[in-house]
Amino acid sequence: MASPSLLGLPKDVLVLLPSYLHNIEDYMNVASTCRTLRDCMDAATPNSILRLAAAQSRNFFRPSPHFLVCATAREIGNWARRSDENEAEFALKMENGVDALLDLALEHCGLTMQRIRELHLMRFSIINPVTNIIDQCVGKQWYAAPGFWDGGRSDAYTIDSDPPVHLFQLAIYGELFAPDLEALLDRDSETRRLRVETRLEYIKYCIPDYATEGGAEDSAAELDPRRAVKQTGPYDVRAEGFDTQNNIALTWVLKSSRWRPHWKAMRAIAGEPDFVPDWKGDYWWWDGTPSEEGEDPEVWRQRLLEDVMVCQGLEGLEMTRPGLRDAWVEKVRAWRAKVARLEKEPDAVKVGWQATMEYPFLLGDLRICASGKDTLKQDPKSRVSRGSSS
């Protein structure tokens, strides 16, 4: 009598196999066994594939968990926009850091094998090249400049950085919050936007930094709660801690003379002039106060356009790659036209002596969370419009 074979089972049983596998490697091995099992593996749900990928995230999806969080962040953000309750759960989860975002994705999101293949191809077209640019801004290549501390770099500073992680921190921010920028620019959009406070939770706990943690030592009665951090996630006293200055490093990248020309080149290829000629981006320190007399009135439009471009997630980083920019020309033109049609600058949001915008403004969000011991006593008002008193 022949021994029983796995293939002797009916297909409606075989399609359940992915739920009993341990990791994505098991899945691939089973799928490559024969045509029947390959067809059954194709029936696996996206959530099952994500679970199997997460089981080996440190082997095949590095940096972990950032790679898989980035792969699912757009879906996480859209889930959070569905209701106030979802957004509250999203914000609460982030208190435990980026690992908790992967846990949230495992509850509500999925991944396909096709998407995994696309993401791994992006290592060569986007991830590695852009990581190299970031390394030139804050990494080993930056420090390698001759006479670094003696004028070799105009932005010399002591930063403990991790360029591959910084790339994904930037990309995840875009994946989560880019739809809010689209909603701002689209007059007819009914998309529910995430709150500024939710964005700051991402900055505080998923881009952790000693500069942000400093606020945890302040009195809860004095510190603006949007700045305060809890001793959870990356700030848990029981945890091993972290050594990287994530917030400071990303801030240096965004204002770096080695980062910004790539985006200027994209705007030039799109054939659209900057709102501010010879724009140098000298706004990273902006505190939300009214425009100075004589300041170009188009500065806010230029800042918004640049922010829209930078905050488009992982695929959006194609705009820095010479061979991939053509696919973004029409989008950049459309964004510029929409920015030009805005009648007034969106509201600023003040936290302490720093400010961000009501729309996703990564540089402003970063600076708020690393701005030191800013208290409610110093800033009794939370929201101001550009041109009004603060």
C-alpha cells in the first residue's frame, strides 16, 4: 500500500497550508515544490504572507522592522483615517516605537509576493542609491571630508547616524502622511486628515532621539504634552536604549547642501520655475512668526511644494534618481499648479518656541520634538495663522 502523500489531500485543504508555515522561506520552498502546491500557495492571503515575512524580517527584510513597516505604512495610515477610534489606536501604538507599527500592520494589513519582489528590486534602483546620498549628508562619507572640523564641512556636527534606517524613517513618514498633503491640495477632497498630534507621536517614538527624550525629564505640568515623551518603547528605562541621533540626523539631511539639489533638479526637469528664485531653503529654524518685512511672499508656497515632493514615501525617492525622474514630471507639474492656486498659507501650529504646519511638514515636526524644554508657560496658544500674532 502506497504511503499517503501531501498531494493526495484535496485543494481546499492544501490552500490552508500557509497558516501552518513558520516563515517566508518555508512558503517559498513549498511553492517551488510543484505546480499544484505553487497554485495553492498563490491563494495565501496578504496578511498570511506578511506574517511569514515578519517571522524572518531580520534575515530578508533589513533594516528590521523598518522595511516591512514601510511596505505597509500606506495601508496603516489609510486604516487610521477611517475613524477617530482608529487614529487614537494608531497614536497609542506608536508609543511603543516602530516595532509596534509592525504589530499594527499584522492586525490590519497585508503584503503580496509581487509587492515583495518590487521592494527588493528597489534596493538597487532607490534604497541603496538614496542611502548613499544620506551617508554623504550625515554618515561616514560626510565625516570623511578633509578638515571636517576646520571648514571641510559647513554643517559640521557630532551626529551618531544610521543612514539605512534614516532612509526608511523618511519613507515611512511619507507613506503614512502623504495622503494628507493630497487632501490639502485637492479642493474637492473629502479625505479625513490625521491630526498634527498624531504626526508628532510618530516623530517622538518612531524617530527616537536623545534630544527628544530630554523632555521626559521635565515637569509634566510645565511641558506641552505634544512635546512630552513617556518612558515607553525606545525610552523605556528597562530597554537597552538607542545610540542613534535619528531626529538630528534627519534634520541635517533635509537641510543639507548635498540633499536639496536632487529635488531642485527634479523641479527643473519638470520645467516649472521655483516660486522663489535661487531658493536655498533657509527655513528649517522657522518658528511660525509672521513674515519679516521684505521677505518674499512666495516663501510659503516654495516650502510647501518642496515638502510635498520629499514626503511621497519610498517610490517618491525616485525623484532623486536621474534615470527615474521622468515618471514624476507630470505629478510635479500638477503639485505646483495646485500650490499656486491656494489663496492663503495654511495655518501654522506652535509648540513651545518652534512651529510646524497643519499639513505634514517633516522638518517642522522634527524640530518641535527636538526643541528642548519648551513649556506651556512660554507658549499659551497652540495654533496661529501666518500673519497673526503668536
